[in-house]
Amino acid sequence: DMSEYMEKHSVSRLIGAPPGYVGYDEGGALTEAVRRRPYQVVLFDEIEKAHPDVFNVLLQVLDDGRLTDGQGRTVDFRNTLIIMTSNLGSEFLV
């Protein structure tokens, strides 16, 4: 649920905290999951609620098929299926 990523600082929960910050050694929820199991489906529910910085992170994934985590490691997303849902325009549905 991307409403959990509405704040700027929440991006680090996806890719991991940068060096020197609390949680640096834990990695990010998204990057660690895909690094450990690259063949999976990732669902971003209600993507419109995410902070704009989340979109910048996802741009790298969608454009290059990879993402650099907070520890500087490259995570390969080429075998990951990404699905994004949105409620935008739902008022126009019959």
C-alpha cells in the first residue's frame, strides 16, 4: 500500500538507508526482496499516493531494469514483474 510511502524519508524504507544512518545494514524492503528472489511479482497498490521521490526510484527500475540500493549494490529487476494500481479516475466508472 503506497500510502505508507507518502513522506520523503519513507523512500529509504524501499531502497535502504544511506551510509551513516540508522538501519543502513538492514537494506530496503523492495531491494532486499528482489535481490533475494528476483523471479517475483511486485504490486504497488494505489501508486498515486506515493511521494514523488518514490517515482524517481521506480523510474530507474522501469528505465534500466535495475536499482542501486542504499549500500551501493545494484539489484537486477529484469526478471521481476511490476504491477501498479491506482484509484485515479474511479469516479468516472459506471
